[in-house]
Amino acid sequence: MLAQTLKLVAEHPATAAGLLIIGGLALQVCLLVIGGVYRLVAERRRASLQSRRLELEIKRAELQIRSEEEARSAWNGYRKFSVEKKLMESGDTFSFYLKPHDGKPLPQFKPGQYLTFQLNVPGLGKPVVRCYSLSDCARPSHYRITVKRCPPPSEGGHPPGVGSSYFCDRVKEGDILDVKAPNGHFHLDVEQERPLVLISGGVGVTPMIAMANALVEARSDREIWFFHGARNSKDHLFKDYMAGLAAENKNIRVHVCHSKPMESDVKGRDFHHEGRVTVDLFKQLLPSSNYEYYLCGPGSFMESITEDLRKWGVPDGRVHFEAFGPASVKRAATPEAKVAVTFAPFGGLEVTFAKSGRKIMWQGEGRSLLELADEARVKIDAGCRAGNCGSCVVAIKSGKVEYIGKHGADVEEGSCLACICRPATALVVDA
């Protein structure tokens, strides 16, 4: 073939030159075509990137607009809500579906937050303020809370709760309630991707249901472990719903612990583990401790779990909890957050309630300012007694306080939440 080509070039030089020219032109055409294809691919890639950038900008704008709309639709003070539906969850626990009485839109909320109610309980001289966690993710038509009546003295050793008894025994469908907007710093970040452990005891399951529902609604594929403790099936709130949650979502694993199973309770069907929810159980089931932990339940329940999580090496920053009522979770204060308490030479700190003209000495015990006020017979309004509802806020005229634990309610500079703080210096408050 090469010899024939050389012979052709020798015998017909003009023809060979023409062929070379044609070949060169063909090569240039090929190079132009290839270059055009590359440019087309690059243009399409740039267009795709620009389209993606535009989508992100639109999404960012939509989020900003939604945030502004939510801020506008939230309300100050109390708003009237009607009880659309009252549903018995167990013999002493009810869910209440609440619709705005004015029919206006509802603001979104973060799963884990609560509502604050002002209740006009018959026989009491002043309204009662109580907080209850939202027990479902945000819905456009209604809010839902779930309230458990406090046990009578024969069961729990303390009188029934005023607020919970009022809700369970007196509130009925069609009633109008005074409600503050959703609030609270205990809430789930749905946008995060870190694996998650939800831990609840008793009625503490309510914010966990809201969190789980929000993740399902967002179609999150986060790894989720849901541990719940109850005495038995009779006290297991949302039992069927939790079973369905695990069956319908491969990324959610539900583990139920019964501390006192009934004879009719079957392990593997009604519950998974006999006993209480413990960190030892987590060690058996979780592949590691590298999770975000959210807890809600009785104070003693959460305190033991948070302490054992700390011993397991889980950083405090990954453990989030909520407690309503006098019981709260105690954590060692960091050196930066700790306020140095300086006692007077004669011992103790003098706390003055300016309006009432009463004084009391604080000797360093763990009592809160609210408990000191009770001892001095000074009336300070209080609702949740865990720093969440904000009804116990008082102005500080002089001195400093330190907070005993985390609080959900916002408080302005120069004031304090009496239920969850104590004196750090001699103190004068406007009460």
C-alpha cells in the first residue's frame, strides 16, 4: 500500500498535492467539528450550572419569604383558639386539636417546641399558665397537643396537676382557649444529616412524635433510633402509630421498653425490652455513640440518661433535653458560664423583694429565686417552673443571678426567670 502511494505521488504530483490539500481541509473540518462539540458541551454545562444557581437563589428567596411570612403570622401575647377535636389516647391522656378562632393562617414551628396556655380554672382567683409540647409536626390547619393527667395521691404521692386535670376533665370540643405562639429552644434541626436518637419516657413522647413526623414529612433519610419507655401497653401512648412509623420507614428503628408489662403484653409484639430505657441498652444496639440525642421525660429519667451518656463520652453539645415542672436536669456549669458567688462576711446573701418589702437570706442551697419568694410569702406568678413559659420573669433592680439550668423562654437584659435562677450576689428584685 505504501509503495503504491509513493508511486502515485511520483507519477502524478499534481494529484497528490490535491489529495494532501483535501486531507488537510478534512482535518481542519474535523477539528472544527470537535471544537464545536466541546464548546457545545461546555455551554450546556455552564447553562446547567447557571440554572442550578438560579434554582438555589429562588429557593433561598422562597425560604426568606416564608420566614418573613411566618414572622408576620406569629403573634404577640395570647390568641384565641378553638378546640376542634378532643381524642382520648389512654384513660388519663387526651390529644387536643386546636384551630385559630379568627381563621387566619398558622405560623410554622420547629418540632420540639411548645404552646403556652392561660387557663381560667374555676375556683382559682388568677389564671393558671401552663406549657404543653406540640405533639405533631406543623400542619396548615391546626396544632395538636397531648396532655396526661397527673396521677392522684394514691398512685404518685402528689396531688393532681391543676392544668392537666383542667384539660382532661373540663376542656371539651368547641371551647375557646388563650394560647401564645409556639416557642422553646428545644427543637430539632430537620436540615441536619447527623444520625439521631430520640429518647422519651411516658408523656415525654409528645415532642419526639413531632420530630419523627417532621423528618418523615421532609423525606429525610437520616438514621433514626427511637427509644420509648412506658410501664405497659396501657400507658404506651401512640403505640400503633409508632409501630407503623418503623414499618413504613426503613431508616427509623423503634425500640419500646416496658418497665412493668401486663400479662397480656407480648414481647416482640407489644414491646421489645423489659425494663427501663438505659444507656446500657444503647451500647448494645447502637453501632457507636456518634449521634445527636434528644430526650424528654421525667427529670430523674433524663438526669440518669444524660449522666450516663456523658460517661460514655458523648459531648454535652450533642445531648438536648426538655423538662417541664419542678424537676430539671442538672449539668455541671462550664467555667465560662459559672458566676462566682461571693457571700457576705456574716454568711449568706440578702435577697430583697422590693415591692413586698420583704427580705430573706440565701445560704447557698440549690433553691431557686422562686422558692425563696415562696418561703418569704412573696407572690411571683409561675407556670412551667422549668424556665420555659416566661410567666415568672421579674426585673432585677440590683445584683446578679446565675441560672441553674437551660431555659427555653427568652428574657430581656435586666430581668430574670425566677423559677430557674438563684442569687450570685446580694439581690434586689421588683417583686
